[in-house]
Amino acid sequence: MYLADFQIEMMRHLSKFLKPDIIMYSEHVSNWSGLFMSPYTYREVIKPAHKKAMSAIVELGAIPQMHIDGKIEDILPDLHEMGVKMEQPFQVFNDINDAKEKYGFIAVGGWDSFGRGNQHDSTEEEVRASVRLAMDSYAPTCRYVFLPGGITWRYSQLQTWANDEAEKYGKSFYKN
């Protein structure tokens, strides 16, 4: 709880000057295959700190966004109950559309960072196709923000292609 208390104090201090609309709280409790602990252990040990942080974010007048990589389906009800409104990066290991429908989350991500669009030898068309797939999969049901999370500085050309496709395809997509 000490770390959460420290982070909450930092949020309060910075919010005086920055006046954010959204505050993201980061916690890495999972990977592509699931939680690093049982859901029970998460609820007993970590959730109280997360709940305290989400309450503080709401008190500051901001929208709570949680940054958790990996498969988090086992704790989605907990995130919802704590007041999380946005999950980032919502990765494809989860049923993103189901989570949006059940819990009203805004999904930030939805791009397959382990797929062909994010490999050292990915072609421009593979990257662009991966962007279109993400948008086609998650944008029609609204509450979606494309984010090509997971591209590293080593693959800066991939980032350029992904951002360009998101801008071009997103403009045409959201006009429909």
C-alpha cells in the first residue's frame, strides 16, 4: 500500500498544475498467458491499492485509466468495480468486445503486438493490414482508441507505417 500512497500523493500534487482529464495508473500483473498470481491473490493483495488509487483519481476529477499488459480477463470485473473506465493497452489475448459490452470499458489498443505487423521483418503491407484488422475488429462497437503498443525504437519504420495507416484508415473508417 505504501507505493500506492506515494503514487496518489504524486497524482494530487501534479494535478494541481496539470489538471488532467485522464489519469493512467500502471501495474504489470499479467502477461500474454494470464495473471502472475491467482485472481484470489490479486484481490487480497493488490486490489486494495488499486481501488484506493482509482478512488483518488475520481476525487481529482479525472477519468481512471489502467495500464495492464497481457491477459486480464480474470480481473475485469474487479477493474470495473473499482471504477476503471479505460484499459490500455487492451491486448488481443482478451475478448475486448465482450469487455466493452459487459463493463463499458474504453479499449485503448487492440493491436496484435505479437503478430506479423510487429516483427523485425514485417512488410509495410503487413503492418498496415494489422492496423486495419484492429480497427475493423474493435471500432464498430465504439469505445475504442487504436494504439500500436509494443513497437520498440528498433522498429521505428513499423511505427511510422502503423501511425500513417491509423490516420488514413481511421479517417475513412469513422466517416462510415
